[in-house]
Amino acid sequence: MNMILLGLILANVVVSYKGWNDIYFFRKYEFHVGSIRAGEQIRMLTSGFLHVDMSHLLFNMLTLYFFAPVVIGFMGDFSFILVYFGSLVFGSLLTMSFHKNDYSYRAVGASGAVTGVLYSAILLQPDMMLGLFFVIPIPAYLFGILYLLYSIYGMKAQNDNIGHTAHFGGAVGGYVITLVKEPQLLAEHSLMVILLAIPIVFLFVLEKRGKL
């Protein structure tokens, strides 16, 4: 396994385990709008290494394990790190933008960063097949579009505890950073670039019209 990927997985495991056994540590480093607005911006980064429970951690780390090698193989270690942390920050910034007036809003998880890596991999290799629920084969680009549309629905419905905004922000981060680093994709995979942009544009149209 790539050493940088291994390091990120270990960091998530160690920090999450510490958080599960130390509630003060968990509360100090989780994403919390009130604390961030009071000046603790570091939470926008540290919250990405905390997870609610083992299943939450396992799902994120498995997704990272499967798709990070695609990004590393196409773009190299440095660009992979840029996609990972850039997507984490994008997810936190979008979450902060949407929940800035909800001072009690809390969230944790690497979902923003991992989703960014997933979308980077889809852009780089859009013809790959994914296993929906690890069983049903589905084209990567179709999964990407459906996932973002589901995230928009989740943001509107607000009927669960999933951080859909961070997922969406991470996807936007992975999308933008990958195209900036690999602009030839605009020509090589132009149809896929356009298709994956549709739900992103749709989200901001809804936000502009106050529908979220």
C-alpha cells in the first residue's frame, strides 16, 4: 500500500479511537459552528479525522482504500494529498456556509475528503465500474451524478444525521482540483465533465433561489 494512503488511514483510526474513549477530546476537535465562529477554525480540519463509530470509520476508509490508488496512479502523491485535504476543506467551508447561523450544528467524519477522492477518481477514469452496495455494477459517472442528486435531496429534507453538505462540498473540491491539475480532461472526457457538473450547477441554482 502507498505510504501516504496508509498514513491517512492510520491517522483516521488513531484520532477516531481517541475520540471514542475521550469525550473531551471528541468535543474539542469536532466540527461545531459556534466554536468555529468563535475562532476555532482548526476544527474544520480536525473534524475530518473523527468518526461517530466503527461502521462510519470503516465505510470511509474502505472507500478511500479502493479509490485513492486511482488518483495516486494518475496524478502522483502530491496531487493526491492536495485532492484529499482540499476536498476536506471544501466540505467544511460549504457546511459552514449552509449552517453558519445554526450555532449548535455539529459534524465529524472524513466523508468530504473521501468523496473528493472518489470524484477525482471518477473524472480520471470515468469508464470504470463501481459496485453499488458492493454488488450491483454501475458506471462510475452515473454513480457520481446520482450521489450528488441524493446529497441535494438530503440537504433539502434534513431528515437524517448524515452530513450531506460535507459530502457535496468534498465532491465539488475533488472535481475542481482535479480539473485544475489535469486540464486535458476537459477535452479527453468532456462529456463526463459536463454531466458531473450538472448537479453542482443545480445545487447553486437552488441556493440562489432560496430553495435549500
